[in-house]
Amino acid sequence: MMKSRIRQYRLPLLILGGALTGLTLVFPQVGLLEWITLTPALAVLLYACRDKSVRLKNVYFYGFLTFLSYYTVTFHWFCYMYPLDFTGISKPAALGVVLLAWLGISAFQAATMAFAVPLAALVIRGKRVDGLPFIHPFVIATVWTVFEWLQAHTGFAGVPWARLCLGQTSMTVMIQSSSLFGSYFITLMLLVTNGLAAYILIYASKRKLAGLVAVSVFAVNLATGIVCLSAPKDESRPIRVAAIQGNVSSREKWAGESALEHTKQIYRELSLAAAEQGADVIVWPETAFPYNIEAVDDVRWFMCDLARECDATLLVSAFTEGENGTGLYNSVVAIDRSGNISQTEYHKINLVPFGEFVPWRDVIMTLFPPLANIGMLDDDLLFGENAEVFETEYGKISSMICFDSIYEDNALNSVRSGAELLAVATNDSWFSDSAAVYMHNAQAQLRAVETGRYLVRAANTGVSSVISSTGEIMEILPPFEEGYVIEDVYLSSKATLYSRIGNLAVYLCFGFVAALLLCRPADMLLVEFSKKRQSGQ
């Protein structure tokens, strides 16, 4: 009876599972539900993957519908960017850009992630795996996890903005296992639990075992979090850090000389106020002053003078020149309390498409010119390549810029290079006060837990925050408020297990899937050999 209903209502179940799971990322306060929200969709996918009468193209479509529902919900915040008034394009063009970004990116990511489902079907339909339905949820979970990892490490699978683990970030205890095996491990556990719940709906055998394993996976993650949070912390080297939120939007800070003087006044007052409260390190948001500080003396002198006046180290984001004047980088530099600019410069590695560079520029200009014109720059920025560590009098600090923080390798490489504290300078004014600013901040929580480092995050219009090494948001400033956050944090040189082994859990998933795939041709060869042997007899 249940199987027939799953077949009958397969499309609504796929949409329901994807959309509900997307809502847990938008509202992580209900993230506990994420441990079951994918069950309706996975029930359909598990059944379709095993049923050999369902063609692989249909299996792919079922996956696409699931992911499309999921991404359409999680990327809904693109609507808040309308009317893109900071770009100067018309409202009809802005509407087209917003809809194209929202629905286009959702469809693109769904189209690539959906390949995980027919791949899982190929594994499940293999001779050795087909007769073991209990492991089918594990197959789908591992393949999905691998494809989520591919989003962060290849260009073809989109961007890792909407990773499943983000739904757990409001519950600090539930994300601690990422300090051991990375945040993809949380994705894996979520999928295993949902998949086993779906198994219970489909199959009559081993239901108790499936329920026991599902509850055990959840309990192990919870227990890991409790143990990690109760373990002694490295709190021997405190410093006081502040993140400045000038509440100056992208549109305002590009408005000419009057805007420059107004922005100077804001950042001077806020930085001095933070210094009066004892700030040792003050972090400014992404391109608070959108100028090449190597070419604009007025801005450079202002920053250096202010560092001396504050008697603190400033981490400022601005443009710097490429080698031999080849272009501009979006960079972070450190200015010590004597007003000296560091020789070390961090250049943003993960640039924002259509904001800082235009992919396939000639094609885009031909097909839809407004999309190429939404950025504030006339030319594409240069891509950075390496993590950098600022050697300050307080310790070793590494910075990321905006989009960098959604890619775990950037924080991981920073810590492996010696960083004892992480900083993020971000814009986020494009996102208005939508769920996107909180989702972006949630990514920073994961980076803090993975690396075991405190993290200070400054945004132009919010949200700005200070995050502990366990992912707890110590202080946060909401969108569209002018001010700063300031907290005592602790520098650490200790390595988490994850910072030592990296994404080993994902590589094991790769190996598991590859081994099962290789079983198929081996089985086919054995069958063919057996037939020839019998015909010879």
C-alpha cells in the first residue's frame, strides 16, 4: 500500500521534501526538523533507484525536481536585491536580472546535483547491491555528499552556498562533529538518517534495525557535540577584537567625493569608539573604501593615521594593484598601530560572478547585457591564489573576503599556514536584510568550528559578528545598523582533527561509491564467463 502511494504521489513528495529541507536553511531555528524533512523525497528516490523499470532519465528528472525545489527556496533571497538601484540599470532590466539569478542559479545547481541520483541508481541496480536494500540509503547519502563536495571544488557543479549542514548552525551542539571530520560529515549523517526513515516507509524487513541505526546516528552526532563543548578550551592568549559596520551600502560608497568624506567620518568615529573600549585589532568590511590604496594617497594616509590614533592594528579591505599594473585585486592589508602597512597582502580567491568578474563576458554581453552591467567595476578583478597570514604583535591573523568564507579550503589553508585567528571582511549590502546575510554568517560559524579558531566578521551593512571556536555567535549586529561588535577572543595554535585530515570523510565516500561501481563490470564478466563455461560443457 505504501509503495503504491509513493508511486502515485511521487512528484508532490519530491517537491515537499526539497522545499521543506530548503526552509531549514532559511530558518535554522527549526533545523532539528532537517533530520526528517528529506524523507518524502528520499522515499521516492530510493524506490525509483531500485526499480529497473524506471529509466535513468526519469530517475534524473526526479532528482532534478527535488533539488530544484530545494534551491528555489534557499536562493529566494535574490528577490530582495530588486531593484538593484546601486547598478544604475532600469527596473525592468533589474527584474529580469533578479529572476534570472534566482531561477537560473537554482535550475543550474539542480541540473548538476541531479546527476547524483542516476549514479546512485547505477550502483543500487548492480547485482551485489540490488539484493541488499538496507544499504541503499547509504549509497544515496554518500553519492549526494560527494556531489555537494564537488560544488566547492569544481566549476561545473555551482557554488556551495546551500549546503545541507547550514540547517544545523543555530544549534551549536549539532555542528561540533565538523571539527573532527568536516561539515560534509554532517551532510552525510543528515542524509543517512533521512534515508533510513525513507527505507522504513518502503520496506517491511529490518525496520527496527533501520530505526535503531537512524536514531544512533543522530545520537552520536549529539553526543559528539556535548563532548566537544565540554572539553577544555585553549584560552591562554586573549586579545580584544572589533568588527566595524559602517552601514554604508554599495550604492552609497561609490557616490563620489562627498561619499568618501562621509565614509571617512563614520569609520573614524566607530574605530575610535572601539579603540576606547580596548580593541587591539579592528576589522573593516570589504572595500569599505573602494579605491586602490596604492594609488590614492588620501585614503592610504587616512587609514595609516587612524591606526596610529586608535593605537590598534587595522585589517582593511581595499583594492591593490596586480604585478606590473595588470589589474586590481580585492585585498586585505594590515596596518599596525605605528601606521605601517604590511608587506603581506591577501587577495580574494573566490570572486563573485557578475559582481567582480563576468564569466563568458562576450556571450553575456550579446545575450543579456544588463547581467554584465550589474557590477560596480568596469573591468574584471584579478583572482588571488594563496592564503596569507599577517604577523601582528598580537599573533598570527588570516583573512578571508566575502565569498571566500563559503569554501572550507580557504580557512583550512589559513590555519595550516599558521593562522591563530580568522577574520572575514564582507560586503553583503547586496543582500539587503534577507535570509542571505544570516546564511552567509552561518558559513563563517562552520569555518570556526572546523578549524577551532575564533572568527571576527565585518560587513558593510550587516551582519557583523564575533564567533567563538565552537561556532557560538558571541555578538552580532543586525542589518542596517551603524556600529560595531567587540569581544575578547583567544588565539590558538592547536589543530583540530579536521585541520589535520581534511575531507577524509568525503574521500571515503568516493571510495565506497567507486568500489560498488567497479563491482558491476566485474559481475558482468563473471556472468559472461559462467555462460561460456556452461555452453562449452
